[in-house]
Amino acid sequence: MKINKAKIDKIKGFLDEREANYLYKLALKAGKNGPCLEIGSYCGKSSVYLGAACKENSTVLFPLIIMAVQKNSSPAKPILTPIC
């Protein structure tokens, strides 16, 4: 795994190293079958691990970022706020 731990530690998130390594191994296995999808990537810490595994398999990761809709927005024109 070619990930710079010093840079990863600067990313906001709750992912510990054991979980990160597990996600990486899962993505290595799943990525052999095609692209991977991550739903709710928060600030992207897990995306780095998943993306690194996908890159090793010459596939891609599609991270789905969830945004919070502000109360004062309308359904026709929602005001989205990044969670990070």
C-alpha cells in the first residue's frame, strides 16, 4: 500500500488504522470485479484507502458525498452545505 500516513493524519475523520487497512483489503478484493462505490465518505479519509486499492487494480472509486440541506432552502433551489 502506497499511502503517505503523514498526509492521511491531516484529514478530518474517525477512521482508525485497523479499519483503514480492512477497507483497503476489501477494496483490493472487490476492485478486481470492477469499480467501487463509497456512500458517505465524510471528509475523504476512507476514500484515500479505497482509492489506493482501486488504483492498484486499475479501476476507479466513485465516492458519494452526502451534503446537508439548509433549513431555509427550497426544494427547487436547495442550499447544500458540505459536512466537512
